[in-house]
Amino acid sequence: MLRRATFAALLACSAAAHAELPEPVARLLRAANIPDEAVGAVVLRGNATVLAHGAERSMQPASTMKLVTTLVGLEQLGPIFRGRTELRSGADLVGGVLQGDLVLRGGGDADFDADVLEHMLQKLRNQGVKKIKGDLLLDRQLFRPARPDRVTPQFDRMPEFRYNVVPDALLLNTNMLQIDISSTQQQLKLLMMPPLEGVSVGADMKLVDAPCAKWEDGWRTPDYVRGEDGKLKVLLHGSFPRNCAHTVHVNVLDRQDYADRLFRATWRRLGGSFGGAVREAATPAGTRLLADHVARALPEVLRDINKISDNTQARLLYLSLGSLESDAYFGSRPLAAGDADTAVRARQVVRDWFLRHRIDEADLVIENGSGLSRTERIRPAQLAAVLRVGSQSVWAPEFLSSLPIAALDGTMRRRLRDSAAAARARIKTGGLENVVAIAGYVPDANNEQCVVVAFINHERVGNGAGRAALDALIDWVAASGLPPA
């Protein structure tokens, strides 16, 4: 009962609290025909509740759910936590030939890209490795299932774009291809990066008379085909404006093909020889470390997750919560993998954290930790309690510095420029179809820091209507000389 009593006390309305939305917010909602019942909002100032409107509604939070993932991640794994990638082998090196398999083992490295792979392979060349006689083994076993992208339902009709990429423990270059598309009046030109062994790009796109800025209107989901010779061809579909140039980043190839072709192209460019297969397997016992890469420290990764709302990095951190535990010095070590689903373990870690901080976890539904979900739910009051814990955490500076600053950076860089909150409020934003959300910290007119959380779940939030109402709430808090708590 203590946990629920503490939570209830936090949200009990003080003399200064009210359930009605501020008039500037209510006016914008009325103009957009958005009912008050579609809104959940909480404003806390110290231990006082300034505003509690629909605070106990279970609602879709969109990307504000990332605040749960990042704060729990920071407190569980610590500020010096880093994912890592390793090249290992148990084979002898004889006359420049590695006499067996090479292992590429994933450890949830948030920065494992094409440049990192090249640097790791260059370290092999510097050790005298000219030829790999065996196979390349891709070890993704840190997470279960090892290939969550194969079992995760498609979120929307744009699976090729980066915001939809499902991570695994060995996600290389986010599996992205950069394709530069340019057109003249009659011709289409394509350039693909990075270079992949036996992979080309083509298109059956129709050139149309349309504004270049509207190129996405004619975009259709790309795919790829495998020729009888084993070569792969990425195919772009739809239409594209004449006399236009645009760069797209797409997740098209299966990541097994992607890692295979990128490894072969990079190793060959470095002067290496390899004739084996690339296959998925666990790291055999008795291997030694040949090269490794360590990602940025967690607080730096959190800035990507919260400031630019990186779904893939948020999901990667969430899975790391289910696969790693910290030691006394905030290092980390893998949990015994077993057959347990990593996302299920992560969910339990989050719930245990809620219980430890005496936050009611009832109605909390967390699927992947990014908010890119139609099943994730949290009450505004719960997220406000999470933010209150974050402001008092020993790692509060690292957590707060990850949030977008109003009118300055991240997803808030163009918002609230003429507001009292400009350059002062730190706000995580969220948006899905029929959902807008904000959550963060807003200093009031007395420079007292307030926790502000607000969700709108309604079909009429589009065209900026929902966002305007939420910005009005932030501005109201920032401009108000609220009574002393």
C-alpha cells in the first residue's frame, strides 16, 4: 500500500491545482474541435500538482515513451555503459592466412557503421592477415530472438525508412543504403552508397511533372531481386519529378545479405582475400580477440534518442536492458541468455524500476521502448512521476541534457521561438497518426522548474492543431508566476 499511497500523494491536487485546462489551451482545442476528454495533462511544481486534467487516463504517448527507456537505461546501466563489437577467431595465423573462421560478434554497438567495420578490418590487415581460409560467422546471440526484425510485425506502409528499422545485437550501418537520385527532363541517374559486393541499383520510376519538394508523393516501397549469378539488384518503384535531385536512405536488403556484401567489398578494398561463406552462428569457445570497437558512452547516445527521437537507438537500448546488467563500477556483462525473450526481460526491468521508485505500474504497456507502437500505453501521471524521479536522479544532468531545448535544437528547434519557454524548456516530443505528446521540464516565471506532461489522442490533432495546443500549455507554464508550493 505504501507504493500506491506515495504515488497518490504526489498527484493529489494542491490548493493551486485545477482540472480545467488553461484558457489558451482550451481555446485552441475548441477551434480544432478536439474534446477535452481526448487530453491528458499534468503539471508538477516540486511536490505540488498545479494541473491534473485526465491524468489517470491510459493513453498513447508516442515518442515520449523514450523518456522511460532512457532514464531506466541510464540508472540501470550507468553513464559509462558502451555497446561493443568484436572480431574474434580461434584459428592460427600462418603465413598471412587465418586458418579458420573469423567471428564478428555483436554487443549492441550503437555506432557500428561502415567506417567502423573498415577500421576493424584494417586492424586485421595490420596484424598480417591477408587471407581468411574459413567462413565469417555473424554472432547476434546477445538478444533473443537473434533476428527480431524477422518476427516483428510491420508498423506501417513505409518499412524501408530508418525510423522503422528493428535493431539486433549486430546491426551494421543500420542496414541502410544511401541512394542519390537525380533527374533531367528525360533521364534518371542513381548512385548507391556504400559500395556492396555484387549489388547494384535500378529503377522503373516514371518521370513526372511535379514539384521536387513533392518527390515522396510518387514514392513506392522498393525491393530487390537475386539473379542466377547471385548478384542482387535493388529496384526503386513509383514516380519521380523531372529536373530534381534527392537523397534517400532505405532499408531494403536482408541484413544477412547486407553484412555479407559489405564485408566482402570492404575486405577486398583493403587487399584481403576471402572465399568462404557468411553465416549466422554463435561464437565458438576458445576464441581470442583480434579487433574491437566500443561505442560512445550512454549519455551521448541518449542525446540521439531524445533530441532527434531515434527509434532504432531507443529500441536497441531497450533490448540492452533485457540482456545486460551493470556491475559495481557501472560496467556491464551479458545475462545468461537461455531461451528467454529479451524484450520480455526488458519489460520486467522497467516494471521493477517503477516499483523501486514507488510509481504505480498499473496500465503501463511497453512494447519496444521507442513509442513507435500502437499498443504502448502510459498515464500522464505515471510519466510525470518518472520525470520527477529523473530530476532527482544522481544522473539528472546527463538525463536532462539529452532533451531537446525549446527553439534551439532537436525536435523542438522550430517550436516556441516567441515563447517565454524559448531556450529554457527541455521537452521531449511525440507524434503518431492521431497522437501528439510532450513531456519534460519547464521553468516558470519564478524560474521554478516544473514537470509538464500532456498527450492528445484524437483524429483531429493533424495539421498542427494538436501541437499548437501543447505548445500553448508549455508557454502558459513558462509565463505563469505560479503560487509558491
